[in-house]
Amino acid sequence: MKQIIIQFGGTGDLFKKKLLPAYMQLAAKGYNFSIITLGRRFSTREEFIAHLPQRPDQKFLKRLEYVQYDMKDPASLERVSSKAQQLVGDECEVEFIYYIALQPSLYEAAIRQIEQINTHMHCTVSKKIIVEKPFGFDLDTATAYNTILTSVFTNEEIYRIDHYLGKEFMQNLLIMRFHNDIIRGIWNNHFIDHIQIIFDEDLGVEERLGFYEQIGVVRDTVQNHILQVITHLTMSEPSAFTPEEISHEKLRVLRAIKPVKDFTLSRYRSLAELQGDSIRTPTYTSFKLFVDTFEFSGVPIYVRTGKMQSEGRSQIYVNFKNTMGRVLNNSRIAQNSVIITTHPEMNIDITLNMKMPNTRWETQPVRFNFNHAETFGINTPEAYEQIVEKILRSDKSLFPSMSEIQEAWRIVTPTLQGNVVETYDDHTLPASAVRLLEEDGRVWNA
Ligand code: BG6
């Protein structure tokens, strides 16, 4: 069956940087699809193609169409419908995949338009709809969008995206935790002291300012990526590795998290200078939360994440209680940690205390390392390639459920009304993030 992707937001950053490379890889793997990209910026397909960061080869270009599209202009709809009709040709076994990569405020209008594109078809088609994160702007709008979506599409046809679920490390976290007896035994509040999640980006919002200033860091990454990471770190073992069972366990974790109270929001200086005081877009946040399940209650999870830091790094430190250091009153005995690094490359390290040579029982923490690329090679598909491949194959295993999304909105609700309390110098860590750990007598591991 031929598949036609109708890409809303086709001239945006996401399409250029993530989706186009994924589509090109999947086309090379032999998937049979065409793409109609929709955007306002360019009047012709040639202009659109000229702006792409890499020029796709001729074979791929044959699949790539462009339609200048303005939601407010009814003629645009006509153009999309006739382009779609042209691609369908005589075939009647065609599936339409509508991919919405737009501001949440435009969802409703986009869905209404999609309804009309469908009604213009003279051919029986199956359909799917893909909606990028953040799904909604808060709990109420997410619920309202879902009502609209489900009035046009069945739940089976809806794919809500969080590309972190397509990342190899997220899937690996579950394998590491549940397929290794030595880890299973210690992965709970008897042994874990606290967890640090550090997702720092070195870049600022750059050309995504228009999108980002409406959204801010919490909607951009916390409500989705960070909470999904927390579910993978703390969920109980699913009875089977099926989408339903995994989602069931993730939901139990999300329901056990209280709305976040201990948070601070900050914005980097060059953006503050650009925006002035009128728009207060948080670009960095740090907070502490607890997963109040039997296995994890009492384990603080500290999160810091945002833009314009000195180094781009994504790391999770699972720090274990240091009973021996305390019993022997020896500060040289370091706590054991499992360190999961996902950026700049994927590593899992376990630190253990080892004896230093030529000493009388002096120890030093040593890292035992698993480097994903060294072990498995560098050909692991990017997150978006895995996600889009699942969509093409109608496999719903890497998508958050609506219940997970609603719980995640509930958890971040207090932060959405929060004010930016600090302006931090570009490429420095906000002081509020440092204080968060200091107040608990701890320091960030990185
Ligand atoms: C996106 C956010 O969802 O995730 C971006 O919109 C962020 O602001 C990005 O930079 C981080 O994803 P990754 O895959 O680079 O860790």
C-alpha cells in the first residue's frame, strides 16, 4: 500500500533537522511513501528544496512535494487536496498520514482542515494522524484537543509523539533494569540515595524563538521527555514488554508523583535582552520531585534542564547509599553510582571503589564502562527514524498514551503559572539550580 505523508509545519526546524533525515533513511530502506510538505514561507517547490540543509538525491526528490499553505486561505486547502489527488492517481490502496508539527494553538484549525482534505477524496483511503509534543498547552487544552481529535480519528489512528521513546537509551533502560539480576535487586529505595537528571543544552532557542517563547522549557521538555525518562527509571517491571503493559506501569509512576512545588524557572541573559521584560520565557528549570510508590518513596529525584549552558550533556546519575563510607567514617569511600549518559554519546558507567596500588587499603572510585557505539557500532537508528518507522508499520509501541500525557500535565501544572525568577549569564548554570542541591546538603555530579 502506498502511504502519503501530509506534513504540516513542513518548513519548520523539526522537519529540516529531524524528520527529513529520518524520511531519507526510511526511503533508502525501501518504504514506499511520498511526502507533501506544507508551509507558508516558500511559494515554489524549488525554493523549498533550495532551503533544505542537504539536497536529497534525485530518487528521494521524486517523493518530496511542496504546497504553499496558509490555514486562513481556503485556496490552500484546494491546492493540498489536488496535490494529494494527483499522488493518489489511479491507486485506491492509499493511506494518508497527517503529521502535525505546529504550535499547539493551531491544532484545532489543522484538524478541521484535515477533515476537509479527507472529504475531497474520491477514493477509499485509510488514515493516521501524528501529533507532535507538547500535546496541548496545559491539561485543559490537551483534553479539549483530544476530544476534537477523537471526533475525527479513532484512537488506533492517533499517534502522539515524544521522540524520547524512540531513543535507544530509553528502551535500554528497561532492559538494563529488568534483565539483569544484580541491578533488579538494588533498584529501589533500600539502596538508592537519590537520582540526578541533568539535561543541559549548549545552544539557545535560535531560530525557534517564535515557537519557543510561547512554550518555554517546561512544555518543551519537562512535561514530556523528562517525565518519560523518570517513568523508565522508576516503573515496576511490566508483566510483558507490550505497549499496553509498559504504559500501565508508567501510568502508576506518574499517578504517584505530586504536582511539582520545588521548582525554579530562569532565562538566559541574551534572550532576556532580546525580549525585554514583557515576555517571560523560561529557558531553564530545576526542581525536585518524589515518586511515591512502595519502591521509590523517599528517593529525591533532582532535575535540571534547559538551554545555553557551557556544555551540551544529558546524564542521569543514580547514586546509591554509602553505608560503608559512613560505617568506616572514611570520606575516601565514594558512593556507588550508575551513570547513564545519552549525549554526546551513549555510555553506561558503574562506579565501584577499588584499591589503589602500593597503598595500605586506600581506595579510589573506578568507572566500569559500556559504550554503545563501541559495542554495537554506530549504525543505531536515530530516534525519529525509529518513531516514523513504527508509524509506517502501524506499530504503537513507542508512543505515550493520552492518560500518560494528562498525568504529565497535572504534574507540571504549578510550574506553568510560575514566574522566571532568575536571569543567568549565557553558558552558566543558574544559581537557583546550584541552591536546589545545596539546600539538601548535596552537589550536582556534573
Ligand atoms: C525537543 C525540544 O523536543 O527536544 C528541543 O523541542 C530540545 O528544544 C530537544 O532541544 C532535545 O532532544 P534531543 O533528542 O536533542 O535530546
